[in-house]
Amino acid sequence: MAPADPPPPSLLRLRPFLFVVVLLLFLLPITAHARQLYVNNKQLDCYATNDFSTLGYSCAAADVAAAGPNSCNSYLTFRSQTNYQTPAAIARLLRSDSAAIARINGVADADPIPLNSLVIVPVDCSCTGGKFYQSNTSYVMKNNRETYLTIANDTYQGLSTCQALMAQNPDHDSRRLVVNLELVVPLRCACPSLNQSAAGAKYLLSYLVTWGDTIGDIAAKFDATKQVVLDANNLNTSDTIFPFTTILVPLKTEPTKLEVIPSPPPPPVAESPAGGEGEGEGGSGKRPIIVGVGVGAAVLVLLSGFLAVWFVSHRRRRRRFYQEEEGGKSLSKSSPPPHQKMLDSLTVYAFEDLEKATGSFSEERRIKGSVYHAIINGDSAAVKRVKGDVSSEINILKQVNHSNVIRLSGFCHNEGSTYLVYEFAEKGSLADWIHSAAAQKELSAGDHLDWTRRVGIACEIADGLNYLHNCTSPPYIHKDLKSSNILLDGEFTAKVGNFGLARPAAEEDGASAQLTRHVMGTQGYMAPEYLDHGLVSPKLDVFAFGVVLLELLSGREAVYPDSAGEGKRDCLLSAAVAGVLSGEDVREKLKNFMDPRLQQEYPFSIAFAMAQLAMRCVAEDPNSRPNSGDLLVALSAIHRSSLDWDPSNLSHSGSISDDF
Ligand SMILES: *[C@@H]1O[C@H](CO)[C@@H](O)[C@H](O)[C@H]1NC(C)=O
Ligand SMILES: *[C@@H]1O[C@H](CO)[C@@H](O)[C@H](O)[C@H]1NC(C)=O
Ligand SMILES: *[C@@H]1O[C@H](CO)[C@@H](O)[C@H](O)[C@H]1NC(C)=O
Ligand SMILES: *[C@@H]1O[C@H](CO)[C@@H](O)[C@H](O)[C@H]1NC(C)=O
């Protein structure tokens, strides 16, 4: 085309628009980078590589002229969920300090927080690689269905993004995530910019948007003004905010306990206008669902029909993308998302179906005692036949819902027996793994209970126990905790099972001294006050848990034959530990006490701390035993240190193993 040729008339008409567009496109990145950018629902688009806002809050964006500080104290928010319901559990997930969470939120370390309450979590935030502010934590994959998106959105509720996870775990391809893999999780936090500091802000809090939130509501929760919050996120009253994204809120003082009111259930409309508060348009709830259109795009759309066409096709492309992401699920969020309830939905099975599922209760399907392996609709399950009344076990299990308590899926009555159908624990019981010779064969096959795994299991049992004692209503006492009642699933996640003897704990402190004349339990695990006086309290379970800890440490059974003494004499593990940890040569004695199958591969000081904890659990006086909340906190710390020690831990280089 010769330079003198006039452009076609249609283009001529568009020229002013194009000019504005180009100008805007040119200006946008600059103005946008002046403040932190809102992710604007782009966090769902895992494979869109070029969006800066999804990778984290920029360290350089804080102010154009001067970069912000390198690190600071900051705050995250998190909504308590079934497996992350206590300050201790949340601290473990987000690598924070449980005592600080407890203090700020006005609860005790191991107390359950009502589900779905907004919890404030202090973290250290620092600038990584000169680019993004973040607070690091790590996450060990729990099952093979997890993806970067579910980890970022479901587990971390939007505190991280799939894009940031992918960028910071370059060795782990998103299609090859496997269970037990440990991932670095960058959590979205930021430090105040110079302007924000000048305006009196000391901290930034990463608020997690939920259904129905408006910027006005969010600001009001933290005594900030709406404009300050809009500015901090480079938002504008007409912008839309989305659930499971973070909004930065500048704070002048340390935040304090919020009202512990669980968030409302999701309303039928997915997005909430940033402005809200009724100003502007009439039908505020009727806002068109604009998925993932950036601030810039919203402005551009208004400019010309040409752009509207571009926008529509752009949007269509994005929509198609989401549908792929979500496995074809419709994006229209007119139905509320599924909730974790459905507890009352136990299946009542027909006896014929269970017969079919267990090959008529054949010998080869028998796992142990009256427990059979069943295949129901292609899934494995365990079916236990029980004679007599099991209504109490059914009633308890149908109310509990925790990943460290065995799940009952249904039952069936037939000819005076009840058949209970449980989730299948592929790896059998903990007792099998630490005591039986059969499991030792598998040791050589690679799967074995090494130190870190043992500590992880201990921590999970404590989590399950704390849930039963402190998070259910009414609280329950298991009364028969022992290693053969701890089941391990395919990923070695511990599940407390067999609730045959479990019962509700007494209502209030005053009545906590329940008495029973029917002392039932297993020798070696029963607490002295129960054996002697039939006294029942949650401290029974703590005693038994102490014995399980000692089994994990020593590999011995709760009652074991004493090899040293002449003649055969049975020793109680619970009694033996005091001798090991007192007197002289504790180091040598403990080394001899430890399970030889660990082959000295354990951090001595951590093992010592765990043995001391076990000893406190088996104290004569129930009042001097820790409660299950204390146990969870202590074992979480022990687990964390063990992960740091573990030479096979992915986040360290292999050279550490030389030290041990
Ligand atoms: C910082 O504050 C000054 C004065 O209030 C203002 O002119 C400037 O635009 C602000 N900078 C940013 C990045 O917000
Ligand atoms: C956080 O993790 C990233 C990625 O692994 C790493 O580069 C960075 O140094 C870590 N930051 C801190 C403060 O540990
Ligand atoms: C994000 O998580 C929430 C809560 O678990 C869920 O309702 C929502 O569907 C998830 N979003 C995506 C895109 O997976
Ligand atoms: C806010 O958005 C409106 C229209 O969407 C636009 O006219 C205005 O310039 C925007 N303001 C800012 C500060 O971005």
C-alpha cells in the first residue's frame, strides 16, 4: 500500500476511538502499578500466564518512586473449616503462631472456632525475589484429586492462586501432582506503601471476599473507609469483586477479634459490586455476570462498538476456558455451591447388596475378626458385623465429620446383627504397622513408617481426638483408643475408628466425674482412675493416647514381655517410660527404648520431647495430664520440627543427611 493511500472510510471513522484505546492501553499499566492490583477473578484462569496480579502483590508497585519495605508484619484472614477449626490447626496450615491467633481472635489455642467464622492470622510478609510480597507455607498433598486450583481455592480459600503455586513449584508439573508431595505455598500478603504509611496505615490485611460482600462492608469490619480500601486495591466503586479472592485492607492498629458470626450461606448471585450500599443503579442484585473482565476492559467496552465485539469474543473464549477447567460444570452460579454438611445422609443398605459386595462374606474378603472388605459401586468399603445394640456407635459417627475420624457411610440390620459400612482403610491398622511381622515385609518394599510418618500419624490422632473432645456437641470420649483402633488409609492418614465403647462426655465441669461400674477396655491402655474407680473423663483417652505415642516411639506393644528380667514378666509401656526418662544416662536409655526399626534415623532431641509428652499423658493423676488441645499444639510443633529435620524432605537439599 502506498503511503499516500487514504485509509478505508470505516477505519477512518474508528480512528479517534483507536487513538483513545491505544492511549488507554498505554496508560493502564502505569497507573495500575501505582497500587496493588486486584486479581479480579483471573485466579481461576490457571494457564493464563501473563497476568501479574495473580502471581502476588508487587513489592515494586507500592509506590512508583520508592519501593516499599522488604518485609513487615501482616495479617491474613481465613474461614474456619472442618479440618482447620482451631488456632493450632490453622496455624499449621498457614505457618503462623497458634498463640497469636488465639490471642487476636479471643479463643484458646485448641478451642474450636465455629465453622465459617472469619479468623485473623498474623504472618510475616516478605518480598521474594524482589518481585512479590508473600508469606510462605508448605502443603503436603493429601490425595490425588487435588490440583493447584483446588489447593489455592478450596484449601487456602483464595489466599494463594494456582498461578503463583505453579510459578513457585517449577519442579512439580500441574498434571503430575501426587499424594505426599510437599509444595511451597505463597500466601498473598503485602506491606503498606509509603503513601499508605504516611496516611497512618501500619499493616495490610488480606481479606478473603465471600458471597455478598461489598467493599463498604469490608471496610466497615475493620474501621477503614471505603475509599481507602478501594484505593489500596486500585478499585473503583463500579468494579465487581469476587468470592475467594483477596482484598487488601490498610489497618492503623493490630486487628482484634471480629464478631464470631459465621458468614451467611452463599446467595444465588455470585459476584458482588465493589461499591454496593445501594448507590447508583437500582437492581443491584441483577448485575450482569461479567466473569473475569479487567478494570481496563470495562472502560474500553464503553468506548466503541468495535471494542464491544472484541469484548464479547474475548469473554466467550474465557467462558469456554472455565468450562474446561471445571470439567464441564456450568459457570452460572445460580445454584449455591455444595456445602460440607449432609451428615445425616447415612445409607441404609439391603442385606443382599452387602452380601454381593463382600462375596457372601467369604473368607478371602475377611480383613480381621468380623470385618470384611466390600466393593460397593466400584469403591472399597469395610463392613463390620456386630451383634447387639450399635445405635450408639451409629449415632455418634453420623454426627462427626473429620478427616482423622473414620467415616461411617451406612448400615444394615439383618437377623439380629447390624452391619456397619465404613470408609476403607487400605493400609490396615497402626498396630499392624508397628507390631506385626507381616507388615515388616512391606518395609523392604519401600513403604515404611519412618520417623516423620510416625510423628505425622501422632499429630493426626491428636487432631481427631481434639475434635471429639472439643469440637463436637456433645463432646465424646472414645474409651477404647489403641493402636489397633487407629486405621491408616492409602496415604497413611490416621483415622480414629471403632466407636463401640464411645460415649458422650459429661456436660459441664461440675459433673465431669462420671462413674461407671462396667469397666471395659483393653489392658495396657486403661487409665488407673478408670480401673480403680470407674472414673470416666476425656483424660482416659489422653492416657491411652500416651500409650500409643510410646508404641510409636518404641515399637513395643502396650503390654510387652520383659526380656531383661529372669522368668516371664509382663511390663506395661505406660509404666516403663518413667524409668527411661529419669535417673542417669537418659540419653542411652532412651536410645535403647526407641524402635530398632527406626535404625537410629530420628532427631534425638525431638524424640526426647515426644517421649516426655507421652510420659505426661500417662501420669497417674488425670489432672496432670495435658488435654487433647495441648497435645495437638505440642505435636504440631514436633511435626513441624521433624519436617525441617527430615533429610528426605523436598524443601531441603540432600546434604543434610550427612549430619545424621
Ligand atoms: C501519594 O500521595 C500523593 C499525595 O497525597 C499523591 O499525589 C500521589 O499520587 C500518591 N501516590 C500514589 C502512588 O498513590
Ligand atoms: C519463599 O519461597 C520462595 C520460593 O520457594 C523462596 O524463593 C523464598 O526465598 C521464600 N521466602 C522466605 C521468606 O522464606
Ligand atoms: C472455590 O472454593 C469454593 C469453596 O470450597 C467452591 O464453592 C467454589 O466452587 C470453588 N471455585 C472453583 C472455581 O473451584
Ligand atoms: C471508575 O470507573 C468509571 C466507569 O467505570 C470511570 O469513568 C472512572 O474513570 C473510573 N475511575 C477511576 C478512578 O478509575
